[in-house]
Amino acid sequence: MKPASLMNMLLLAAVWGASFLFMRVIAPVLGAFPTAFFRVAIAATGLLVILGLMRVKWAFNGKLKTCLLLGMINSGLPATLYSVAAQVLPAGYSAIFNATTPLMGVVIGGLFFHERLTPIKLLGVFAGLFGVGILTRAGPVAFDLQLAMGALSCLLATTCYGFAGFLARRWLDQQGGLDPRLSALGSMLGATLLLAPLFAVSVAVAPPASWGGWEVWGSLLGLGLLCTAFAYILYFRLLSDIGPVKSSTVTFMIPAFGVLWGAMLLGEPLSWAHLYGGVLIGVALYLVLRPVKAP
């Protein structure tokens, strides 16, 4: 892997790790659908401004509808599911469960996209999952129905990511590919189109008891602009550079950043489980990302 791609992975992991903190602040106040809708709508608006300032030509090459559909799968559904989880789970838990994305990517790739499931790759994925399992011991929440439902929401979100990574590679990178900035914009617009009617219905049926204050809306701006708009530009660039399976391993790094931000900003405690789990995740990254010689 090129050093630039590795740096982009680290930066993306740090940014996405912070997104779970923001959602933990927002979702209990606004609810799942408003949180998800404002996240993608702010991201879409931010990308429109960014691309306008950069004078990026809107050359979707006939792939706008594809981008919109992909955005519903890759952004709209996961944003909603993680917002559901954020109502009941600490930020670190959602970040940890998010690390199952490479497992979903490997399994989905083998079942539906003719990806080769090598023993080393599978060993790396399961080593990472074992590290994630150790990290869960450091959390403050006992296993109960709420934790199970939150975990299920996270796992469904990672399933969406697993499919979307391969679909983006197949649909967007063919015939010369697509500018990752346009891919990110199309994705956010598609997610906004999906969530707008759901947001309207949720507000009409059960409006939030409070629309929050500066802390909630400041977190929404950080979530939409930094953790979504900027992050998805990096994500689509990684998809083009290193492929969907290797790109999905960025989620192995997210729990470490989630724990770090939690300790620094929310005062969450640290334990030896973080060290043991972090070492296993590092080993997993090596096994999954190690270069393989061509036969």
C-alpha cells in the first residue's frame, strides 16, 4: 500500500471515530431520523459549497442515478441505523461494532462478487474481531436487550457498507472511473432524498421533545461537514486506490480512535483490554493488508 493511501486511512479512521461521539450527543435529543437526515443534508450542502469553490465540473458521465442509489445504500441506511444505536449505546460501543465491516466485506465478496477468500485474509479478519471482542470488556454497559438491539443496528449498517463497497467499485470505477468528490456528492444527495420523507413523517408523528442547543447543533455541523462530507471524499478515493476489502479495514482502526476521543473528550476510562485489543487489531490489519505475490 502506498504511504499516501495509508495516511488517508489513518485520517479517515480518526474522523469517523469522532462521528460516534457526535451521534451520541445528538441522537438521544433529536431522535434517529432527524439525526440521520440532518447529517446527510448538511454533508450534501457542504459538498455543494466545496465543489463550487473548487470549480469541480459536474461530469457524472451518466452515473448520477447510480450515485444516488449507492448513496441510499452506503449513506442513508447506515446513518439511520447508527443513529438508532446511538440512542442506547455509548460512542465507543458503536465504533467497536463498526469494526465488523471487513468481515462483512470478505463474506459478501466471496458470496456475491467472486472475491477469493484466502485463509490468511480470513485469519486476519477473525483476529480483528477477537480484538474487538476484547475491547468490549472495557465498556461500562452490561449485556442486555438494549445492547443487543443497538449491536444489531450496527451490524446491519456494516452489511450495507459491505455491499456498497463492491457496488461502488463495480458501478463507479468502470469506464474510466468517477471523481471521488462527485461520488461523495452523489452519495449524500441520494441519502438526503431517501431520508427527507422519513424525517418529515417522523417529525409529524413524534416530534422531538427538544431541538437542542448549541452543543447539539455544533455536533451536527461537525458530523455533517467533517465526519461525512470530508470523510466520504477520502473514502471514495480509497475505494479507487486500494479496493473495497482493503478500504473496509479502516474500520479496524476506528475503535482505537473512538476510545481515544472518548477518553480525551468524555472522560471514559481506559483499561488493559484496550491495549490487548489494539495489538490484535494491529495484527489483523497486517494480515489483511499484507501484499500478496501474484502467481
